[in-house]
Amino acid sequence: MRTRRPVGRTLVLLALAGLAVIYLFPFAWLVSTSLKPTSELYMQPPALWPQRPTLAAYQEALVGAGDWVLLRNSLVACLSTVAVTLALALLVAYPLTRLSVPPRFRRGVLSWLLSLRFLPSMVVVIPIFATVRSAGLYDRLLALILIYAAFALPFAVWMLKGFLAEVPHEVEEAALVDGAGRWRAFFQILLPMLSPVGVISALVPVALLLLARRYVISALTFGAVREKA
């Protein structure tokens, strides 16, 4: 029995390593192809690693084709969405978990937020489009940031709710007894304890959901498409 366990564990590790190679090979091939010059793209047999690596493809895509502007807009929208989502999620999750809120009200708010995750994006496209046009935010990054944050907010609230509930109330009560106010106890005591999980809880839903179809629809709907002359 003592010899079977190491052998079985070794076989499991080898199987996992083989699966990792299979799944990571397309990404490695993608990176390798992007670094190849044009003359090596059609070389037979194809080489796994380029003989003369070059960044010309990245320069052409980002600078020559103007995709750097698109990448910059995506980064601004994503990072701003993270900040807005985290701030709003803390404002909602903190009173629900740390203050004396009626249980019925707490369950109602959390259930309502959870129900928003089941709302199809196509149902709200037209009302949001009318609101964006009326507010003068059409073809502006602010509109996308607010829409992305609204879709990511329920998930972030539920994530932060679980982490906030795990922090002992005695830590915050000790700060209040020592003379700290509610805001000071939140920013100087509670928030530093939540900084890693808070950032993760905001980054995970935003990073994953920004790749979803609903976000592509939002970007195409609320951003004008200008054709090159």
C-alpha cells in the first residue's frame, strides 16, 4: 500500500502535465507565430520558434493600423470599471454586513442584486441606448464604464459580502472604542484588511465578464463606428 500511493500520485501529475502541455501549446504557437517574420510564416516544415524573432507584427498592428487607440480605450474602460465597481460594491456590501440592517431588507437587496445577473443583456439594450442618447453620452467612454460597472456590480457585491462577513466585528469595535469614527475605522482598519480580496473581487468579474458577448454588444451599440475615408 505504501508503494502504490507515490506511483499513483506520479501518474496523476504526469497526466496533469500532459494536459497542461496540450492546452498551452496553442497559446505558445500563437506567440511564436506573432514573432515570426513574413518569410517564415509559410516555411515547410514549420518551426516551433522563429529563427529571426521580430516585433514588426506588433508594431504594424498597434502603430500602423491604429489599434493602439482601441487598446488604450479598452484599458481605460476596464480599469475605470474596476475602480467604480469596487467603490460602489463596498458602499453596498459594507452596511449590509457590518451595520444593524433588518434581515428582511438585507435579503431583499441581495436577492434583487442576484436577480440582475439573470437579466439578458438584449432586453435592456434599447432602454439603455435611449438613456445614453438623452444624457449626451453616446460614443463616450463614460457610458461604457457606467454600463460595465452596472453589470459587474452584483457579482462584486456578493463577493465582498462574503469577505466582509469573515472579518471579526471585534476588530472594528475596538477601533470605535479607542475613539475612531465609523469612516476612520473603515479606511484605516477594515479596508487594509480587505485590500487584496477587494481588488480580486472586483478584478475577477470585470476581467471575465468583459469578454462576454453582452459587453461586445454594449461597445458596438453605444460607440459610433467611423469608416475610414
